[in-house]
Amino acid sequence: MNPYIYLRVLKHAEHTVFCVQDGQKTYYDQLFGKYVAYSSGQQVKRSILDTLTSGLNVQMAPITFNYNVSTKKELENKEPWSPCDPTYIDQLLGGWMRAGDGITVKRRSPLSISAMRPLHPLLAGTYKENLTFDRSDKPDSNPVNVRLGDKLLSEEEIEAFLSENNRTLPRRNWIPDNARTSGLFVYDVAIDLRTLFSVSTNQHEPELAKEKIEELKTAGWVESENVFGKCVVLPKEERVKVIPALANALLNWRITSNQARTFSLMETLAIAVSDNANKLAGAIRAKLVEDSERPSAKPIIDETAGADVFVTLPCSNYIVTVNESADAIEQAEEKLIERMMSFDYENQKA
């Protein structure tokens, strides 16, 4: 059995902001010569883990933020520490690294997650709009305050200033050039089943301290071995709780970090699942269409490309489809659950 599951998801975003950096993160597409919006893989991963822990009703791992006081009596931010404890599900699936506090331990996440970016550079765009912070309709409940340096001017001082300088003080502020994006976006996930619920006990390049390994064994983690060496495996009774929640989170996450704003449903249009990454690229793709005036692109959902493809009802708003269904996301969840459940985590070397 192929130890990888590959997942591609197509979403529609409408008049929204993924991440705040000059209004919206963008990168330059060299082939088509335009800037396109994206949501980083880190932001997608954080949103998936937020959805996962919420679905399981468990807390995310506590992170320790370390500060030193410099010789100038200023606080210096040092590297944050994670607990490196796989009993926290976001640690087990998200990975960790901790250095500078005894032995260095690190675990690579079994989930490799791409940035969410346009299906094709010509199928998404960015644009700008001007916003206002306006309270001019309620002058009595929204007073105007004026500061000169650290001094708050009195009403009489404000009136004198306005009279002397022939000015007014409107109760609105213009916020110019706010970037927004719309279009068709995809993200890809690779799940390494070999390490999904298995943590290495190798002490040459340790993922865990020896003390933590013993704690896990005492808590019922199963001693086993995979292609990377000896490991401990999350007990089956815990896996059967996590797997459905993980399948749900991979498909139903929303951007939840405080860097996201301007709500969009970001509805899921199509999902492709396979054990071959190349099949995903063919199942959900775009085709360049040459035009006498300018090139354009056509989105394509191909159910004959070799992947398991699930098409939702909203997909027909943007792509000509045949087999869309109301329960497409639930069907895709079941496919992911089936594949994750069928892997023999305890007997990988058998």
C-alpha cells in the first residue's frame, strides 16, 4: 500500500483578504507577468489545526514565549518553545522543534501543506478599494478629540485652532488602497501515513527526550518500528477519534488567524484524492485558451484523470460540470477516513 495520501481542493474566494501585508500577500507569476494573491502554507496549516482541535474539543499545545532583558533594560524576544509533546494533537500532526534547552528535538509534520494560490494566474486577481472610518452621522455620540503632543485640547482650544486656521474636523478617515482578491484557488496536502501517528524513538536525531518516550509507553503508546526505525504509535482507540476529525478539518477549515479579514465563504468547489500526486494535477486543472486579443484560462474538473474526484453544487457556478452532488464533501471525508483507517500503523515492517 502506498503510504501517502495526496489531496487537492479547489475553492472560490470572493472579495476578500487572506493575509495582511500591504493589504494582501501576493507573489509575482513569471510566466504570465502578474501579481497574484495567496495564503501561506503556514496559515492554511494553522487554520486546519484550529478546526481539528475545535472538532475534538481539545486545547492546542501551550507555547512558552521567552524574553531576555538586555543591558539597555529592553525586552528581547527569544525563540518560543513548544512542549514537544505528541499527546497534544496539534503537536503530533503539526510537528515541533526545540533547541537551547538541553538536547535539541525536532519532528517534521506528517502533513505537507502548500500555499493556497490561484488555480491559474488568469483565474484570480487582486484589486484595490478605498475604505472609510465614518462616524459623521452621529456627531453627539462620537466626539472629536485633538492632541498636540501629549496634551489633549479642550473644546475651546479646538474651536480657537479651527477659527485661526480656517479648518474643520470631520468625523471620518479615509483608508486608501486596500487590496482585495477574488478567483479560483487551490491548495494541496500530502499525508505521510508512516509518520502520521508514529513518533521516532531514535536518539541519534531525536524527536523526543528519553523521559517523554517512557511517559508515552506508560500511557499506552505502542512500541513498533517503521522504515525510519523504532517508534511509538498512538493507540488505536485514540486514532479512531482523530481520523474523522482530521478528514473534516482538511476539507472544512476556514482562515481563522487574526491576519484574515473581509469574510468570504471560500466555498469548496471540488476535491481530488489519490495516492499519486500527478493524478491530482490532472483532475483539477486549468487549460490555457488562446484568444486573438489576450490569453485566457478555462478551469477543468476531470473525473477521468485517475483520482477520486468529488464535485460540490456551487462548482457549477463557475465550471461546466456533470456529476456535482450535495454530499460531495461528506463523500470525500469518507474516502480520506477509509484510507487513513486502512493503514497498519503498528505493523509497518511486517
